[in-house]
Amino acid sequence: MLHKTKGIVLSQIKYGETSLIVQVYTERFGRQTYMVKGGRSRKSAMKGNLFRSFFLLDMEVYHKEGKNIQSLKEVRLCENLNNLVFDVYKSAMVLFLAEVCTKVLREEEQNQELFDFLYNSIRYLDLSQDSIQYFHLYFLSKLSRYLGFFPQLNWSAEKAYFDMDNGFFVGEERRHAHCLEKGISRRLNSLFITSIDQVNVLKMNDYEVDVVLRSILNFYALQIDGFSNLKSLSVLSELFREED
């Protein structure tokens, strides 16, 4: 059956001589895999450059429940995200976050709130004229809510250590191997409660950004089976160090 849906490109791989297999998080059907026949051919109506990571699409798709690879009838861009392509820092950020999303977005069913969060975050990243140094930290902290493990925001002077196994803050007497130290725990609490327009007020140095990021990724790894090493992490970290 033919359906119209918006979609967010997560990744693509080459298939055969001219085709692509594309992972897309769709508004109507959650994560889906599509075959783009001839997508790398000059004569194709659906050019491969439509399927860059985090591009926002209007799609007409043939959808059949339980089918591993779905088919496309028509695709066009919803938004022209030029900054995500031509801004080297934003393109590195996209590379990293799209890799994370490819690993953690697994449900093949509609989740309107999650789709809206992803869609609006991508538009914000493209349009923002402020520093994006902390955007990935904000994005990952808020994404955890839609993945089902957003932490309990119970930080206090008495409960100052973040327990990554259980997703809440504990006191000294309940610390264990997967509890973060006080300073990073407080940074994380500030991050979890901040809004996108206030994220740059947090003011972290390079070391703190790196430790907070790796702490969030460790939190993800403890909550999500198979959340493995990210190839794009080193590229992102090195690029933002050079910016400073």
C-alpha cells in the first residue's frame, strides 16, 4: 500500500553497482530500511545526495508490515539544510549524532514525540547561529527521555553522585563502580534540566565536555544492549579541540 510520510535519513550503504540501501526514521512507521534502485546512477530520479545523514524528506513509500526492505515511489527534501552540509563543525556533529541514532533507534512503529524531537533538533542545528559546542550533549541528554531511560532528577548536596546503572543520584554511602564523581554528576544534572536556548550558559572547558560526553555514552551503553564504540567520536572531538 502507498503511504505519504516524512522521514529523517540515518545512514546509507552502497548496494550493487548503482543502488543504495538507506536507513530512515519515518514519522508513520518508525525506523525503516529502503532500497533506492539506481540511486548512484546519473539517470536516477532519486539521487543519492537526497539521502545524506539527517536530511529531512517528504516520501511516498510502499509499506508492507514485516518486510525487511521497503520500496520508495518518490522522495523530495522537506527543508534545505545547507549549513549541515557546508559548515564543517555542523557536518561533523551530524556524522556523530546520526551514528548514535542509527544504533539506538530500533523500533519499527510510530512515535510522534520522538520524531518531532529529532526533526526540530535537526532544524535547530542547521539554523542556529550560536556556538554548537554543547549541542551533542544537549541532544543525547534529551534523547534518553524518548528511549525510556531519562534519569530521575533528584540531585542534591546529599545525593551528589549519578548512578548510571539505575538513572538517579545517590549519596556517598550508595556509591559503586558505575557512579560518577561529584563534579561530573552536577554537570550532568545541569545538562538534563537545561533548555536548548540555555545550553551555552553551562560553560565547560574542553576536558569537562569530553568527560561529560563519555559519561553520557557510558550511560547509554549501560542502558542499551549492543551500544558499541562510535567511529565518528574521535573526529568530532578532534575538530572541536582545533576550533578552540
